[in-house]
Amino acid sequence: MKAAVLFEAQMPLRIEDIDLENPRRGEVKVRIQAAGVCHSDLHYMNGDLQGKLPAVLGHEGVGIVERVGEGVTRVAPGDSVILTWRPRCGDCEFCTSGRPALCALGRVQGATGGLPDGTSRLSLQGQKIHHLMGVSCFAEECVVSERSVIKISPDVPPEIAAIAGCAVVTGVGAALNLMKDATGDAVVVIGAGGVGLSAMMGLNLIGAYPIIAVDTVDARLDLAREVGATHTINSSDRDLGSALAKICPNGIKWAMDAVGIRQTLTQAVENVGISGTVVAVGLGKVGATFEVPINALVQQEKRIIGSLYGSSNTLVQLPKILDLYMAGRLPLEKLVGEQYALSQINKAYGALQSGAPGRSIILPSFTGEDYLVESQPKLVESSAAPLTTRSM
């Protein structure tokens, strides 16, 4: 099968013919219909995040079950499934308390570059190829744990289901799970990428007001208004604090950072008001830190909380999110950006770095001369990228 492989950081992805084993006990083989172009993969490509290499990237996807291993009971061949990069064992402290994003199996997959048993089903001419987050969906097919798939209705368009598995559940989930008390409160979302835009949809559902989107690319801010933002600020040419004060003279109650760099987290903490809460959802470079003024934290009783995967119980919340989409309550179709063939994946990541609005989609079934791999794919740029190229 064809797959996009990262052999070393700071190099383009290479399309290779990869050998894929059949699923073992408790595993399923999925034919990929669509995969989202997420900034988290770019972190691995840049070296900001470290994983086992070489690896097939891609962690946000949807497909059709082709084959199941022994003991699989939750899905069957022909089922439509969303792939999730955080499996749930169902038995640990976090799974049993409804927080499967923190399940220990996710750490096993991250540390080994394999599936929950720590081994890989991928190889290239006898060389072991690793999985990314137990998914590796920048490929025509993948083998994953049964615990990493969620069955969905085949009526959901593949491009919608693909982005729902990461960007949407991360943004909408953070809004619904951690910011559910923001009804009528002023909220600022820094970063209008896929996660930030999804958060704005969730905040719109719960009735937050105003919802202020911050980015440095006008096209992304225009899209933010379409999905729920009531106000927008281009922070490239305006002082953020002054602009927020004009919109909300009484202060901001909630701030979400969907970027994951020191500057934006600092902005979030500085601009949230007394007793306000900062929700951090954007991943940053390994070891990255930011400073917090101690007295302001204590005297103003501010809070800073992290949210992984929207702090969601994905098995329950993902189907509900898709139900809201099918009912017309979540305009997820507005998030879908350009669509690319697998062979164009480096072009897709170049567009992400340039601030293209919406979530680009990889469609492995795309063929034809319009989707030929470029002879000189763009190298991945360094991690010192502008704000919007890092927006999740």
C-alpha cells in the first residue's frame, strides 16, 4: 500500500510502498477514506515533538473496516469508523472515571511507536516502520487496535468524520467539557485553526458572548465569523490587550489558547480578567515553558488548566457531536479546506504553514495527473513559525 513516511525530522514526507500485516487479535484493518492535515503531525516533522522514526504519520482519519482480528466484537467488515489517537483500555483509573484521553495505552503507543502491545504492523523492505499515535492514517490502509475505532453512521461525509476525530472533538469538547459555565461570558480564542474554530462552534452552542477570535491571517478570521465568532482581532497589527478592552471593558472571563507557544499562552494569561480561566489546548515544542506572574495568579484568582483531546469521553461524545452536525447545529462543513491526494501531502503541509483557512483533507483514493507528487516538495520549515502557522 502507499503511505507517507517520515524518515527524519526537518525532511519532507516520502510516499512509499509499505507492507502492512493483517490484524492480530483485538485489531482491525481499515481502508482510509479521508485524513485531516493536523498541526500535531507537523510538530513531529519539525522535531518539536519526538517519536519513533521512521513512521507513517497521520492521526486524524476515517475509513471502512476491511478485516477484523480474532476477538473483535465492536465492529465488523463494512462498518464506517473514526480513528482515535487515544485508545481506551476501559479498566484504568482514567477510563473508568470517563477520562479516556489520559488512558495509559496512549503513553504505551507514544513510547514504542507501536500498537497497544508495543509492536508494529508496518515494514518497508524488511525495515520496521513505526505507527504514529497508534493510527498512521496518511496511507491507503492501516491496522489499529479495536480500542482506537468508533463506529459511526455511513451517512456522515468522510471529510467531516475525519476532522471530527481530532480537531473537532478537541475544540468542541474543550468548550463543552471545561467551559460549560461560560454562558453569557466573554471568551477569547487565540488561534483560528481547526481546533480554535471548533471551539468557537462549541462556545456558540453554550451561549458564550462575546466570542472573540484572534489570529494573524484575515482569511482565518473571516472563517471564524462564519462558525460562531462575534468579534475578530488581527493581532499582527493591533495591540491585543487594547483591542480586547474596547470590546469587553469589563474584562474577559475565559481564554483559550489553541496555538501552544509561549507568546500566545502569555497573552491568554495577561488578558483574562479577575477570577478568569485559561484553557490550554495547543501542543508545543518538547520542553517549552512560559512564565506566569505569581501575584496576579494569586491575587486575581486566575486559573490555568490543560485539556487533552477536549477532555472528552470520545466513545460517548464523538457520536453526539456528529448527531449535532447532522441536525444542522454544528456547521462542521465550514471547517473543510482544500483536498489533496496522498502524493500531494507535502503541498498540503506547505499550505498549513502559510496560514490556509480551514482543515485540509488528504484523500488517498484521489488519482490522476492533477494529483501527481511534486518533484521538489517543500521542506518543513523550522519551529520558529508565525502564530498562524502553528494554530491547531
